[in-house]
Amino acid sequence: MSTTTRLATLADLDAVAPLFDAYRQFYDQAADLALARRFLHDRLQNAESIIVLAIGETGQIIGFCQLYPTFCSVEAQPIFSLYDLFVIPAARRSGTGKQLLQAAEQLARAHGKARMDLTTARTNTAAQAAYESLGWQRDELFYAYSKAVKG
């Protein structure tokens, strides 16, 4: 399978939103294509994230990853948070996920980022294997916490 990568633009919204919606469903969120489209639109419109697309042989978007520029206060350096990575089921195990990760790494390097961080479900062992094969190291020092603050 011949796959290429490129950065998403607002013109890609209708094609990438269904994949983003499927990604959210993978993490037990209700299907909501309008929400997915609106969220991606706002991130791209406001230059709050960078989305790398994987394009299959037929020109179809078969995967994406979304990077959020942020900072590491301890290192006093800019970093990327690789928050979302998704490949359609038909293209899994084809190397597309690894290709997206490598494109993200090149982008981070080009943007002067000190590193990239990501989290994944403990049960997502296939993704963990891909990350580790590309040199990502699992954090054994810190626990991740979150707290809902909806009013």
C-alpha cells in the first residue's frame, strides 16, 4: 500500500471529520459528526493544532494524527502533544500509523520542539507496540491524572 502524508487544511474538514468521529467512538464517546467537524474546524481555524493526514492510493484519507503545540515547564522548551492518532480499520497493520508518527516527528523537529508526548489506553497494545518500535519510551515515573470541571 502506497501512502503519503500531508498537513490538513480547512478544505479537508468533510473528509477528516468522520475519522475523528470514529476515533472518539473508539474511546467510548457517542457518535457526533457535527461535533467532530466543529471541533476540528475550530482547531484549524484558530491555528490551535496541526493535523497530519495519511492519504491512501486512491486519494482517500485513511488516517490522521493531531498535534497540539504546548510547553514543558521543567525543560523550559516547546513540545508537541500528540493527542489523536487514528487509522481506518481497512488500513491498519499496513504501516500507516507508523508513517503518521514519523511525519509528526519530522514536523516536531522542523518546528524546534524538544519532544513529543502522547498517552494511550492501557489496553491498546497494538498502538503501544508501534510507539515502542519507533523509539517512544513509556513513562514509568509519573502517573497521569485528570479531573472534570464542567460547571
